[in-house]
Amino acid sequence: MDPNETTEPRSNNSRVLLWVALVLVLLGINGVLFYLNQQKGQKNEELTTEVKAKDTKLQDQIKQYEALKADFERQSQELQALGLSNDSLEAKIASVNADLLKLRSFRAGSFSIAQQSLFKRRAQNLEGQLRKRDEDIAQLKKDNETLYTETTTLKQKQNKLTDTISTIVRSNQELSEKVGVASRLQSENIKVAIITSKNKEKDDDKSEFKAKRVEKVKVTFNLARNDVSPKETKAIYMRILEPDGAALYNLSTGGGTFTVDGQEAFYTQKQDVVYDNSKQKLDFVYAKGAEYKKGQHTVELYESGQLMGKTTFTLK
């Protein structure tokens, strides 16, 4: 046998085995690479899923804090509408704003589980405070409505009472006016006589006298009965008006001034009389101290500024 014939087949077998081994190695390497790539892909998917989950939780947390801020601001407005202010509520709104800034500064991947738990607990605590304050505000509104109703009712009663009092006051005023009118004294049987220089009294049914004979003028009258007028001291005034309308007036003979219809007027004489409702008789005697004017004179009698009666006499 030729030695060369044996060596060549062995060499071919070795090459075949070498190629087979190389193929197996390559297949193994590819398998390992495939496995590693598969693991890496799965890991990337898991990371992506985790980031998405964190981002969802972060966005949900931001929305929750935005809702908390809106609710706290609503409560602040409701308290202001009730006329109240609350510094702690304003501080709470500022705190929620600060938390929102922190949440918005996070990236999805940096929002850790610990931070998620922290913000979740804070949100739950804030929601509890919100519910409690809403209950307080609701009670305040209810109390205000009750108070408003009570105040309105009280005002209505007060208005009715004021109307009643006003009616009573008007009635009392009207009654007082009626009583005042009814209590005014009236004079009766007014008569005028003259007293001459010889101290002789003369009267005349027509109340006509000669001027040159008059030294004094005497006026007599009765105070009419009046059961309404109180029994007390009354100031009785007499005015003698000359033909030209001027009142005879002299301080030395008892004259003075008093108020008639809101205006100052002169009176001729005055007497203070204790009224006893007995139709008591009064008289005034007036001496002019000078010559009397000719013509018609008027005698007016007043009590408390109110005219009681009047008459006339003529001097010729």
C-alpha cells in the first residue's frame, strides 16, 4: 500500500472536524449573543414599563396636588365671602404650591418609591384637613343663615314695634293737642267800664264813652268752667289796642311782652290767678296817664299765649 494514500484521508478528516468544531463554536457564540440580547431587550422593556409607571404616578400625584390647591383656594374664597380670614389656610396654600413645584421638578425616573409614599401620605393628610374645614364652613354658613333669619325676624319685629310706637306717639301728640285745646281757658261776660277823674265808675250797654272823661279803663269777666284744665296758677294777660292797632304798654303800669303765635307781643297788664274752675270773676283796671285816643278800642284776653276772648269799646 502507498503511504501517501493513508495520509490524505486523515488530513481531510481533520479539516472536517476542525470546520465542524468552528461551526459549533460560532453557533455557541451566536446562541450566547442571542440570549444576552434577549435578556437586554427584556430588561429594557422592564425599565420602560417601570418609567412609564412612575411617570403615571407622578402625573397623578401632580393632578392630586393641583386639585388640593384648587380646593384650598375655594375654601379661602368661601371664608372671605363670610367675612372671615384665615392665615393658616393661606399658609396651607403656600405649602401646597411648594409641593407642586417639587413634583413638577421630578423626572419620571427620579420619582422614587419613598418619595411617592411621602407625597401620598401628605396628600391624604391634606384631604382630611380639607374635609374637616368643609364641615366647619358648612356649619358657619348654616349658622349665618340662622343668624340672618333671626336678624331679619328681629328687624321685622323692631319695625313693627317702631311703627306701633310711632302710632302711639302720634296718638299721644294728637291727644295732647286735643287736651291742650280742650284745656284752654275761655272768658265769659266781658264788660268794659270807665272810671272818671272823680273816681266814679260808669258803664254803658253799647260800651261807648266820652274820651275826655276817661281816667281809667276797667275790664271785668269770668273764667269759664273747664273740667279738663288743671287747677293751677294761670297767667292772664290783657291787651288794650288803640284804634290804630297799637297796644297800650307801659312798664310802670304792669305792661310787658309775651309770646303769641310764636311772636313777641306787648301786653297792657297781667295777673297770676289760681284757677279753681268756679267761674271766678276777674277785673283789670288800667290807667293810661295821658289822654285816650278817640275811636274804637279792642280788649283782648290771653292765657298761656292763647286768646281767651275779646270785646271792643268806643271813645268819642
